[in-house]
Amino acid sequence: MKTRIVSAEGAPRSVGGYAQGFEVTGAQRILFVSGQIPETADGRLPESFREQCLQVWANIEAQLKAAEMSLADLAKVTIFLSDRRYAVENREVRKLVLGDVTPALTVIIADIFDERWLLEIEAIAAA
């Protein structure tokens, strides 16, 4: 499998550690990860945004691992935030978790299903 970051001339540049376009060729498997919530397997819900964000990423990593994939296989991530005020902290945690991995990214401010959840993240991975 080969991947390539795509950034069109004449279009806005990405700011914040993500790809405007992420091309995948030769992939044999694609995994669609449903929106992951900030709860642990035993139903515990962290209180702070940072803790919830780290828990969601841990849940995504668990789903990837179950499919014998890793964060490095992410091609597209969609993050749903309950409030715009979490945008900067969300970016900081995402960069901490993903490091140099820069999938295509969309962040949406949304009314999330459970009002206690401060975010939800869905992803697409290819290997």
C-alpha cells in the first residue's frame, strides 16, 4: 500500500497537522470505525475534555488493533466537538496521540448524542 499527501495549489494550506487530501493506493483492507465515545469498557466517563479526548483516541486505537491496524493506517478522521471552545485542546491532544500521522481531517461542532460526551470521533483506516 502506498499513501500520498495531496495539497492542491491555489487552495488554502492545512494548518494544524492534517492533510488536505490523503491518497491511498494498493490497499487491501479498509476499516470504517464508527464514532467512538469517551467512555471506558466498564462505562466510566472521564470528566475533563482532555481525559475524554484521550479516552476516545484509546477506543479508536483498540478498534484499529482488533483489525490488526494502527494509528499509522488512518486515512480520514472526523471529530465532532460539543463546543467550539475545545478546538485548541482537541488539536493539542490529537497531535500528541498521532505524532507525525496526518490523515485527512474534518472537525465539526455538533450537538452530540449524550450531553455528557464532549466529543466523538469516527475514522477510516486503510492497510
